[in-house]
Amino acid sequence: MTIRRTLLFILFALFAYAPPGRAEILKGVDIPMRDGVLLKADVHLPDGDGPFPAAIIRTPYDRTALKSRDNTDAFTQSGIAVVVVDTRGRFDSQGKFTPLAVEGPDGTDTLEWVLAQPWCNGRTATSGGSYVGYTQWAALEQPGAAIHAMVPYVTTADMYDLAYRNGAFNLATILGWSCTMHARNKVDTAAYLMAARAMTTLPLTSADNKAGFQLDFYDDWVSHPVRDAFWDPYNFRDNIPNMRGPALLVAGWFDLFLGPQIEDFMAVRKNAPPDVAAQSRLVIGPWDHSGALVSGLIELDPDNTLVEATKNMARGWFDHFLLDDDNSAAHMKPVRLFIMGANRWEFFDNWPPERTTPTPFYFHSDGTAANPSGGGMLNRNKPAAAEPPDTYTYDPRDPTPSRGGTLLATEMGPQDYAKVDERADVLSYTSAPLEQPLTIAGPVSVTLFAATDACGADFVARLMDLRPDGKAVSLAEGIIRTQSLGSNQPAPGAPHQYAIDLWATAYQFPAGHRMRVDIASAAFPHWDRNRNLCDAPAGLGKKTAPATQTIFHNPDMASHIILPVYE
């Protein structure tokens, strides 16, 4: 796929709303915030006298220009008003743009303004994805917030979980997105290419400057790698008990918000009012953040892109909870998952899905799992005798590269890791060819027994489908940074048990294919490099040093991956 076309996908991922023609449009309406700042909105009213229920969409991507994935053009046809708002400091709205940090108060003030309008009947909904989806969670600031239905697409209520994953900074996504937002009145996709050339810059706080911008908010995010009070205004998961209406959460198997969005759903099921929890739903489809699959390595027909697979679902959701239409939305199963490879939807009552068995597949080697030999094996048998550990050297000056994955970039989603697997700083553990198809659906994790001779280290784990044609297609991955363990961080050279969360997937491995697990110490630039030193705070250091990593697989330290085998 060309860079130009992929950038269009990224721009599509930064979606908000493009209103269709309506009987009446109130353009450039001022919505006052509690501090006197005025936000600009367009109000699209249905035919008729009203009053109407209202759908609120708040976006930093220009209320007048961008397209939506949630079929909002159906709102007014159903008799629902649509209020589209430029967020603070963006396009026609006043104030300073500090991404994500002020959406709670602004969301509450916007909701109260809508409820006070004569054309609103007191019922409201929210819709949108990514940043626009995050603003939905933010608007739940007050108990019993009058939001009767939500559809958050590919987003999360807690943005720390986007910025950092077990201590590793989500470099490609955060730096790239931040640079595209440098100007008030546009989303500068060309700036993403400038950011890509700056990702090798150290310290990380200088990467935005290398790209040509001074972004204070980016520097702040880099300077707070640990979840502390700085991140409180970015976390709205504690607002979930304030929900008044249910949420339809739509996630993607290769989306950058997948793990946090599953956590959002679990928090809703646990902490929302009982009727809201019971009616909320989770849908996970075969998408990266574009709403499709940029790479094309996994089959995806046009009917199963995010837009096509969910447009009727979302419309039914709003018709049911805003207009009391007794449609299929009232009878959806709580969890709907797309099984990639089998190319079918499955329906479940819970997450993790029932009818799955967490099954360990153990690493084995005679010390030759390091590539290019890649002699490691993967099977269900726990090591019965001592096996020589595997070692490799990781050098931050030549970090192990990433290929796509759960990020926002010109290359995202499933990618071929065959070339990366030829590197000596990658360990590969591969199963025998499968005699029959094997389906997995649910959480994936790796229990890794490892040691490093450095002050700190990263360990990356990746699950892949090794195909007969030699392609090694990535399905799920995770990372852990030893420095994130704080006082529990092991001393250099000491073995330690690490739990690496690969989030989740649903995939059918065909007969004849093999499963592979890679272990490395970087996936750059998806995540920033571990410098292997403790000479400066994270994000501020410049020096690097190589490290020798050791992976154990013996009866006492049996490294393995846990796969949710689906019957």
C-alpha cells in the first residue's frame, strides 16, 4: 500500500463527523464552558417540531470536515438531533489545546448546554471513536449523567494505558499523532512523516523538536512514565459508576486501544449500575485503527470492515435506547467476536469467552533458539529435564525492529516478521505443523523466566502464524520493561518471572501451519528503546549500552505462552 493511501487511512482513523443535508442546520453555535471559553458547534435538527433526543459528537479534527464510522447520518432520519462540537483550542473553538486533559469539564458543560435547549427532550447519546470516543467517557463526570446510550469505537477511558504499556512508551503512535496536531486549524498528516524521521532521537523529549515542532504536551507525557497524579485528568474509568445508559464498545484485534478497551468493558460489567452493566456490549472485529486491515495479510471481505459490520448495529443501538424501538439491539449477546482465519462471527455471554481453555505451550531448546538458526520448539509438554538456556545480545544502537502491530502508523496491523526473525537478537520457538485446525479466542499471555546483565531491560513476546509459504504473520504482542517493576526489579544477572500481556486475539490456525512465539528486547519504533542504563530519568537519557539476555526453560523455570484454545 502506498504511503499516500495509508495516510488517508490514518486520517480516516482520526474521525469525527461529516453531516449530511438536513432540514435545519444551526451553524457556528456558541457553547459556553464554565471558565468562559466558547466552543463552536453545528446543530443538525430532524424534520418535525421536536423536541428530539440528541447525539453529541465532540472532535478535535474539525466538526465540518471529517467522516464518521458510526453511521451518524442515520440520526436525523430517525428523529435524533446531532450536535457536533470542535473541542477546546481546535479549529473554531476558543481556548488552548491541551490534548485529552480538559475533556471532562468541557464534556459535562456541553452535555448540560444540550439538555437546556428547547429542541432537546432530555435524552442524549454520544458517539465516535479514537479521541472522539474518549470524549464520551469524559462526559460522565457527574453521577447519573444524562447519557442514555454510548458507542465508543476503538478508544479507551484511560489514556495512560495508551501512552505506556508496562513501562514502555508507545513511541510511534504518540510522537506521530502529536506532530499531526501541531497546528490549530488542521490535522497535518505530512507531519507524521517528519515524526517518523525523528524517532531515533535521544533523549525522547527532543524527538518532537527534531521533527520540527515544540509540543509541550508530548514532553509532559514522556516525562511521566509512571502512573502518578499527572495522569489523573486523563483517566475516566472511575466515571463508570456514573453511567445512566449502556455502552456498545467496538474494538479491533489490531487496534492500539484493544487491551484498555477490554478493561473498560470489564470495568463497566463490574462497576456500572446493574441495569447498565447488563445491557452493555463488547464487539471485537478484524481491524486495525483504520477500521480495515492495511496490511492485507489476513483475509477481510468488504462486509467486515468496521463501518460495514457495525453501522446497522450502532443505528439499532441508538434507536432502541433513545427512541424505545424494540429491535435487535435489545437482544444482542454481551460479547461478539470475529474469528480470523475462519472468517466468522461468534457470540458469547462473557469475557473471557466461555468454551475456551487457557492452555500452556512451553518453550524448548538446546540453546539454539537464537536466530538465524531459530531452533526453539513449542509444544504442550512442560520441560521434564534441564535444557540449556537461550541467550542473545540486544544493542539499543541497532534495536530489533517492529513491523506493524497495535499502533497508529503508515504500517499497522498484522505484518510479516520473516526477515526480522533472521536477526540474532530474536529467539524463535516454533510448533510442529498442525495436524488439524486450532482455534483460539481470548486473552493471550507469556510467562517468561529471564535474566539480564543490564540495569534494566525490555522483553517483547509475539505470537505468529508461520505459514507454509514462509511468512510469519503477527497476531498478538506485548512488552514489559523491568524498570516498571520498581522495587521488585531484579538485580542484574538474577532470574525473574515476568508476566507479559499480549492482550487478546481470535484466530483459527489452519492445518499445516505452525505457531511461533518470538522473544526479543525491542520492537522499535512501536515502543521506545530501553537504553539498558539507569543514568537518567526515562525520556531524558542519551547514552546506551548493550545487554545480554538469558531465557530459561527447564522444570523449575518453564517459560511458556498461554493460549485460549476454543472448543
